[in-house]
Amino acid sequence: MPKIRFAAASSGKAIMLDSPRPGYPDRTVAASVVDEWIADMKRAGVGRLCCLLPSNQFEYYRADLLAAYRNAFGPSNVCWTEVEGYHLCDHATLERRILPFLHESEQIRNTG
């Protein structure tokens, strides 16, 4: 069983965790590895997912990764925006996609 690696993105901000993609660093990833990664995330209490993978990395997966995320967490609980590995995203993407999703996540957490 693969062991997921994730940690709080910053101190005091449990709303946001950082993790490598399922199966990292492999470039051929079976659906079962994705399923185990999702199960591990759910066991850890993760309920929403902001995926920043660049589109060229989806070819590593034998199954549709975003569909697996949406099926597991629910379509409104998955945000995908393409960010090249080890690069910052552009300001518009941050303001229009990522921050609103994280803000909504915090609101859900605070009301739940």
C-alpha cells in the first residue's frame, strides 16, 4: 500500500495541505494506485481537492485522474487549474480560481 506524503502548506493553516500527485514519481500509474491515494486522503480527513497538475502529466494515468477525484470527492469539491511544476501560477489564475476555491473550503469547514 503506497504511503501518501502530505503536510500543512503553512503553520496554522490546516485548511490547506500539500501532497505529491498519486503515484509520484512514476510515469505509469495504475487506477488502483489512484484509488489507494484517494482512500488515504479521505482517511486523513481531506474533503476537497485543488489539483494543480499540468495537463501533460495526466498521460501518466491509466484512468481519468480528474474523473476519479470528482467521483470520490464530488464535482464541486474538486478544482483543477494547470500550473507548471515548480513554477508559480499567474495572478489571474490565483485570484479567479484557486483563492475562491480555498475561501469556499474555509467557509465549509467553519460551518460544518
